[in-house]
Amino acid sequence: MGDTAADRRPRWARIAEHAAALTPLPSALGRLLLVFGLPAGYTARGLADLGVDGWGRVGVLGLSVFSELAALLTLILVQRWCEVAPRWIPVVVLAGIGAVALTVLWTPLLGWWALDHPGMTSTGATVVGVLYLPLVAWGPLLAAVTCWYARGRRESVDGDGPGWSLRRSAAESGVQP
């Protein structure tokens, strides 16, 4: 099977990578309620204002699928092909930009309960807040996994630490990558 980054990543990195991949799931499930025509905590007027009918449902479904697929990209950072990817692929830069963007985008959700939500029932506003709250952690979790990946990639190239280069590990074990 060979030595991969996934085999050597610390426990915190494994937890962070899986948590990052799961953070958009609760909000995606909440949006699916809207796709299937359920009010999901919105009042009749709030639901009408939201515009989730016809093509709006397709958009909401697309957003749910896209957000989960984007989150699953975190898992790619520790896969074998990413370890042997050419240096010119800016994996760390792209993941870093994503981490910053997600942090900036979702951190304002911390103030959800301080705002009025006139198009929602009080229970609905609480449930939606709880479903979206994990998104606040998505950016920082992606940043942690990205830092771990960048450190391992740098150490394997510079030779100043254990790193996790498959090329070196394969050579040491006599297995071809």
C-alpha cells in the first residue's frame, strides 16, 4: 500500500480534514427541505420572498451540491495524487485563498442571533442558525489542513524534515510510486 500523507498525518489533521469536509452538510440538508417544498422554518411570506420555486429550487439544489463538493476538496490534500502533483500546481495557494474566503464569508454568521429574521418563525430562525453555524469553522479548518499540507510538502522538497514525499518514501521502501 505504501507510505502516504494520509498514513502519517497527525490525529488533529485527520480530524480537521474530515470536519472541514462535513461543515456544509447541515446547511445543505436544510436547503434540501426548501427544494422539496417544505417551509424549513420560513413563514409563507418569507418563503415567497425567498423565491424558492421553479428554477429557484434548481439553484438551491445546485448550491447544496456545490458547497459539499467544495468541502470534499479538503480530503484531496492528503491523497496520493496530490503528494506527487507537479510543483507548478498551486495547491497551497488555492487552498489558502479558499480558507481565507470561507472565513471572511461565514464568520458574520456568529451574529445570526443578534439579527431580526422577519420572514422566519422564531423556531425556524433558531434551527437555521444552528444548521449554518458549522460553516463558521469551515475556513479555519481548511487553513489548518492547508498548513499541515504545506509544511509536509516543503519539508519533503527541502529535505529539512521528515516530510511525506511519496517519491522518497517509495524509494526507501523499494516500491514504485
